[in-house]
Amino acid sequence: MRAVGIAVALLVPGILSLSYSFVYNSQVLAFIGLGLTFWGAIFLLTRPVKYVKGSLLQTTATAQYATIDRIIKDFAYEGKAYYVPPYPKDAYLPEHLKGLKEMVVFISAGNEAVTPSLDEMAEGRFLLKKQKGVLVAPPGLGLLASIEKQMRLDLTKIDLADLCIALPRFITEELNLADAMEVKLFQNEVTMKISDSLFADLYGSENASKSIYLLGSPVVSAVACALAKTSGKPVTVQEQKLSSDGLTIDVLYRFMQG
């Protein structure tokens, strides 16, 4: 609001000076008017960029992992987490199947490779009975939505190779969530190396959440969501390795074969 006030304070006399310069044929008034109008336009078009401390983002993320930790502990689950791809936004689905357009993570009760049934997913259930486990929102879901909005892309309409090229540049340069990032595509796997990530401290603390090694940090989770949406296949965060200095994370994603 302050910038807008300054802009108005400069634009009004600037426009008046330009008007009077034509009336009185005054070059001095013209130069003054042009100068005031120029700087008024600069202040009007400039918007302050808001920054949020990284520690605040980490603290906010910790709450979600703590909740998932409690769920896993209470139900004594020992399985894996499967990022289940949603149906494309423009795909027609009957009203009772609308829930299939939501991105979810299925945490299985056991170690067998299973995915939830379509009817239970469509109903938006939390606790599943057929394939025992729970459906939760991915930690990186909000970040994924921001990526799609700012990239102006529907991730269901691009191929994996293009996704693996676009994501590192966008996450490091546009969102500034890491200093460096590399994503490589193989036949049924994707590897990612991410350096100095904003959420790296979530792994290194003594009280690190157990579910972060299951689901990945918000950035790792967002990439898993993107891979699942683009490929149309469930994705697991198969492995995460933290370097000795705590600055680099190596991640292995694996696609489930249908």
C-alpha cells in the first residue's frame, strides 16, 4: 500500500505537469512531468516480494509428519507409502467417483505391494479395509499445486523426460528451495540428488520423524507426486540417503508396474 501511495503522489503532479507543458509550451514542465510520471509508474508496477524464514516452513511441515507418525504407531503399520496418481482434471467421471481426482498417499499395513481399491478411494476414506492401510494427503501436495500453477502446466499432459528437465530448474531457480538439483530417468526408476535443500534439517535432527523416511521431505514428496501424475503409475520413495555433512540427499523413486 505504501508503494501505491508514493506512485499516486508522483503520477498526479507528473500528469498535471505534462498537461501544463502543452498549454504553456514549456519544456521544463515537460521534463518534470516525464520524470515524475516515469517514477510513479515504476512504484505502481513494483510489488514487494514477501519472504518466509526457512525455519518457519520446517516447523509447519513437522506437524504433519508428527501426525502421520502417530497413525503408523497406533496401527502398527510396517508397509510402504505409495503415491497414487489422480485421474486427469478434464477426464469425465461419474459423481460417485469424483474422489479419484485427488492426489493421495496410501500407507500399507504390510510389506506386500498393494494399491487401494478404486471404490474406497472414490469414497474419500481414511482407513481402508480391503487393502489394509490409510490414505493421507502427501506432505508435498501444496508445493505440487504451486509448481503446477506457476509453471502453467497440467502434469498429466507432459512426458516424464520433460518433467525431469523442468523440475530441477523450477525448484532451484524459481522457488529457491534448494541450491542444486538433478533428476535422472531410467526405465522403472528415477534418481534425484538435491543439495542444500530448505528441508534438509528435517532428516538430520535427533528427533527426526520416522514418516519422513517413508514419505520424503516436502520437496521429495512433491517430486513423487509429480512423477505419479505424469506417469499415471503409483510411485514409492524407495530410498533416501543423507550425506555425511547433511547437505545432500540422494533419492530413489520407483514406479509400480500395473
